[in-house]
Amino acid sequence: MTEFSRRDLLSLILSSSLTALLPAHARAATGENHGLEFGPAEPFNFDILKQRAAEEAKTPWQDERSPHGEILQQIDYDAFQAIRYKKDHALWADGEGGAPVQFFHLGRYFQEPVRIHAVENGTAREILYRRSYFDLPADHPARELPDDIGFSGFRLEESSQETDWIAFLGASYFRSSGELNQYGLSARGLAIDTALPKPEEFPRFSRIWLERVEGQEGRVLVYALLDSPSITGAYRFDCVKSDGPVMDITCALYPRKAIERLGIAPLTSMYWYSETNRKQAVDWRPEIHDSDGLAIRMGNGERLWRPLNNPPVTVTNAFIDENPKGFGLLQRDREFTHYQDDGVFYDRRPSAWIEPTHDWGKGQVQLVELPTDDEIHDNIVMYWVPDGAIEPGRPLDFSYRLHWTADEPQPADLGRVISTYTGIGGIPGQPRPKNSIRFVVDFHGEAVGTLARGDAEPVIDLSRGTVDLADAHPVVGQPGLYRAFFDTTIEGTEPIDMRMYVRDNDGQARTETWLYQYFPDRSNDERET
């Protein structure tokens, strides 16, 4: 994909308006699988899928783009939005199990058909595309397509089919509306060569199998065959709709060729600005972001919080670890008044937390941040990069639990970062030191709520420069809120990496570790205006 299509078209289609693309109809379901047509039956299970992925890795990759591209090009964003899936044609339209399935049409941005199958009692049958499943305007270009073009994805619905809770659409992208019923960031099956000086490769789910778990409402098994020029893979998603949807994910990967950077469990999000980078707030809304930070629970138990940046250039940061206990992109700020957006509700955007369910060994969490000037661009990517060569003949296996939630699971008994601020350093009423910048971090929680002034101190490390002034104290009149700050003199234009936590007088950490990357060239602009 080109840089434009990666950052603009995919993020546009996978933006907050996704749930409006195919709204449910008002008519009632008339029976299970009403009107659907199926292909011949064949045996299926996860072992069969893994064997198929392993065999396909030994053969050259084939481009499966639809031969009807000239017509699909006419199905742009507006035309795609005009397509309505018929509610009574949903798979499992009886509503039992709480997971009817609706299907997405092909279009300009989704020209590679996905073959989707229904599984029952170890037997799979392909669900055949028929134009009659969709309501189309009389002059819609999709009416010129034949009846064998396939689908571009699917979504799992509530029993009523009034709203959906999981959607798979585009490449290997998938996402959930989460605990607060609002779509936001996306996950995908795999990332290949992200942020390298070469084109990024986007594997896709070329085949999907859906299986309803009888007697367990809101639980669906999704199997997927991943395919790309560099790798194949077999995926199993055990999807459970609880208060916060959970997906237990298992994947077996089979490289076709050597891969320089393989990203496991990638997440993609958007961060434009917040209270941390106020100069970028050109829109009237105070904050705009799907996620505001990267959280990591290290293998040694340390908790890290890294506020996200909208940097002046593309930046990749690596956090080296062994057997991480969890990591994810979170939306910690849940105050509506901080966003003032009653249209797309950034205060309700889900957090996504990845919890490995076996030892992943040595590697690193990588965070990629790209500059953006609008909310329609996904500019944040995060994934795990395992150590060791990725090459043919070396299959890889990973399993993890993906939580779509309002907060990270199993929070630590430590003060959590809730805000990061920057401004001029020095003491009000006195001459301000030249090039001095203050960094203020607010923590919240029981571990800091009992601290009085003088009970603790900030522990600060900078990649360059010195700490000129620092302190930590409870915020007056705000129970549970504790503030740490420091001043440093900014010289030069290279980024500065910062690390801080609060330690009590007995030497015990009372907060998670705050990490930040600061770009002095931006501060220079602020001081000149």
C-alpha cells in the first residue's frame, strides 16, 4: 500500500463511522440463516487450518484482488455507506446465542474478497455471496456485479441486531466497541516491516470460518487463514461478549521468506492532541484522541506508562523485555468535559490490553508515532517484536488474551498517571530561567492518597540535561491526587527521553513509572510566540 492509502483510506473506513455503514433494518428475523446459500460441506478444525497454512507457506503468494476492480472503484465511501445488509439474511438470525452475523460488501477500498464459512459439528460450508442479501439503491454500481464476488468482512451483532460488538474488515484488521459501546482503536493479525525504509506489508485474512458455541450466549469462535507475500498463518479467536468483550487469540505463523520486523498483536490508534501538547489544539475541542498512552506490565513486574505523542517526525521507540505480563494502548481520560464531543464520544473509546497466555521470551514492545494534523488519520501503532531471525522453516506460535475494556485489567496497587503537563520552568513572580521547561505529572490512587507533603520524592532520569528543580506533594483539596514535577534546561534540538516515579521515605515505589519523549524544537516555537 502507498503511504496515502495506509494512513488515510484505511483509517477513514475504520474510523468511528464504521458502525453507521451498515445499520440494521427494522424488519424482524424470520428464521435461522433465512435466504443464505451455502457451498458443499467439508471437514474443518483448527489442526486442519494450521496444516493448510503450513502447506501454503511453501507455495508462492498469489494476488486475489477481484477481477471486477473497474466497478468496485465506483463504490467509494459514500456508495459503500449506501449499502444496507438485510437483517433477516444474517447468519444465525434466530438470535439464539446473541451473535447474529452480518456481512460487508466489497468496495473501492476492499477489493480482495474474503471467503467466509459457517462451521457446525466439525463441518464447514462456504456462505455464498448473493446480491439479494443487500439493499441497494436503484442506480448503485454494485448492481452491475455478478453473484459470486465474495464479501469483504463481517460483524457480530447483538441479538436484536441493533448494534454490533466485533467487526473484521480490511486486511487483517478487527476491532470491538468495547465495554462502553463505542468503536475506537483497531487491532490486526500481524504487522510486517512497519516504520522501516521500505514499503510496509499488510497481511490479510483471506479465509474465515465462524462457529457458534451452543449453550453459551455471546460466544463465537472465529478462525482465519492469514496470507501475504512473506508469511501465512492460522488464527483462532475465541470471542466472548461480556461487560468488556474478550478475545482469546491463538496463532501459528509460517514464514514464506525472511522478515526484517515482525509485529505480533499489533494495535493501531489515533492521537492528535491533549492537555500535554496544547499548541497542537487547533480544533475547538480541548482534546482529540482514541488513546492517550501506552501501558506495559514488564516481565519483572514493573508498570510503565508512556503518554502518546504527535511528533514532528515519525518516531519508533522500543521497550526491551522478556516474557511481558501485558501491554496495550489505553484511553485513561474518561471525563466528557475534557473532550466536549457528543458526536463520536472520545471519552468512551475502548482501551485494548494484550495479556500473553504463555511465555513469549525475549523481545521488545515497539511504539510507532507518526505526525498528524487531523483526527481521521491513525498515527499510532504498537506491537511486540520477538528476538531471533524470522525465516522460512522457523514456525512461530503465540497466544494471548485481548481485552476490549474501559481500563487495563489487574491494575497495580500504585499511583497511576492520569495527566502530563508541560510549560515554562521557574518560580512565579521571579525571573524565569532561560530555556527552562517544567514537566508536571499527576498520579491518582490509594498508594499515593495517604502521602503527606515530605513523605516522598520524585526519582528522575533524563537522557541528557540536568534536573534544576523538583518536588512531589498531594494536591490540596483533591483526595487521592498526587503531583510530581521537575524543571530542566533545554539545549539543542535532539529529543529528550525522561523517566520518573515517586518513592516514599522508606525507599518503596508508590507510583508506576512515567516515561516521556520530549521534542525541544516544539518548545522553542512555543517560547518565541
